[in-house]
Amino acid sequence: GNSVTQMEGPVTLSEEAFLTINCTYTATGYPSLFWYVQYPGEGLQLLLKATKADDKGSNKGFEATYRKETTSFHLEKGSVQVSDSAVYFCALSGNFGNEKLTFGTGTRLTIIP
Amino acid sequence: SAVISQKPSRDICQRGTSLTIQCQVDSQVTMMFWYRQQPGQSLTLIATANQGSEATYESGFVIDKFPISRPNLTFSTLTVSNMSPEDSSIYLCSVEGLANYGYTFGSGTRLTVV
């Protein structure tokens, strides 16, 4: 079945540092890949997505590239801010529509000023 | 993308009682998904609710414990029955949005069972 392996946390960085959160997946076919973010006390928000190999999703300075050869979808940001402190979830779904999401374990990110 | 109204946002319940969580979507959707997020953990799918048919439950979840209703294409409820402290979690509903928007989640119901 499908699975997502996500870099364990927690991760603590200084403001303006470079961020990478690793995510690899196992799936049949060609899944869609997502990063969701959960700010303290809030629900899940879609951060970015990619639906096919070599697609790059981007939003709010975050980027992730769908790498089929390495089955990876690593999240990166060049300069993090305190407001980026949150829990980040990597997830995948099948590409046939209305399929469930399979989530990674989540990575708690804390940015210190 | 779709907008989901989920309620209640939080509740504290006595063990042995039941709580019904509601999700209202602002557009018609074929499937709705119910997830559980236990404290400090990731999200686990409970069941998929399709209008006009029985919900499909994931391994480890049963209809007697988590009955689901899906009376129309914009609304669904999840009931957590005969609650115990182990049911303390955040429960979220989700729908698939338009092609460019991915899946949308409700704001979640934070349940504490005492």
C-alpha cells in the first residue's frame, strides 16, 4: 500500500536559516504529492502540491519538487521566519480523484528569533 | 476551493457518552473523508462517506463506534460513540477540491473525554 516517510522532528532553526524537511514515499502508479501545514491551534492548510514527475509546487516561499526517480518530495525554504513555526505534513493520494490522503508523521518546526 | 464549516470546534465529554460532529460544505462533493489526529500524531483516515451509500471504514475503525451519516452532497456527520479517554483527539473532515486546490479540511473538532 501507499506510505509516506517524513523526517522526524522536532526541528529548531534560527530566523533566516535555510530549511529542508525530507519526505519520501512508496506508492503504486503516479500519486499526487502534498505538503500541509498546521499552525498552533488551527486546522490543516494546503501549503503546496505537485501532481506529476518534475512538477514544482511553491507557495509562501516554500518549494518542493516531485522526484520520481528518488520517490521524494522534500520541502525547502531559503529563509525561514518566526511565523513559519508550525507542524508540516507530507502526504500523497492516488491520481484517480477522490482518493484518501496518506500522511507522514509530521515535523514540528520551531523558528527562534 | 471548497469551504467547510465544522462544528463543534471543541468539546469536553464524559466517558460513556456520544458526540456528533457536523461538517457542512459550501458546494456539492461526491466524497467526504473523516480523519482522526491523536495528540502529537499524524492524521489517520477513519472512513470515507459517499452520499447514498454506507461509509467505507478503514482497518481498525468500525461503524458501531464511529457511525457516519451522509444525507446529501453537502453535509455529513461523524458520531463518536460510547467514548473513553482514548478517543480524545482532533477529528477532521475533508473533501477534494477543484483540480488545482487539493484537499480541503475543516477546522477540526478537539475532543477531550474525561
